[in-house]
Amino acid sequence: MTRTLRPHPGLDIPLVDTGRGDRTVLVLHGGAGPRGVEPIVEHFAPHASRRRPRRAGAGCRPGP
């Protein structure tokens, strides 16, 4: 599921929610991109919901 966070007027951050569970894990990736942390994300899949922000300019929305 994708939802949008709006922490400030004019600043929309798409957030991809996956997994299930009563714990939440926020996954931030580095220079290698989302694929670089995929093993970590999958590790938490059975026991936690996972949230991944999609940053501007990453193909899903225009950059600043």
C-alpha cells in the first residue's frame, strides 16, 4: 500500500507500507538504492510492517 505523508505544506512524501505485524520498521537506504537494503527489508517481513519513503527524483515523482 502506498500513502502520502505531508509533514509540511507543499512537501508530499510517498510512503510504501508492506509486511504485517505489530512492530513497524522504517527502512532508509543509502547510495546503493532500495535494492541495497532489500535483504534487510525481507528479514523483517514476517514479523513487522515495513515503511519505505520514496524520495523526490527517484522515478516516482519530480525532484526539488
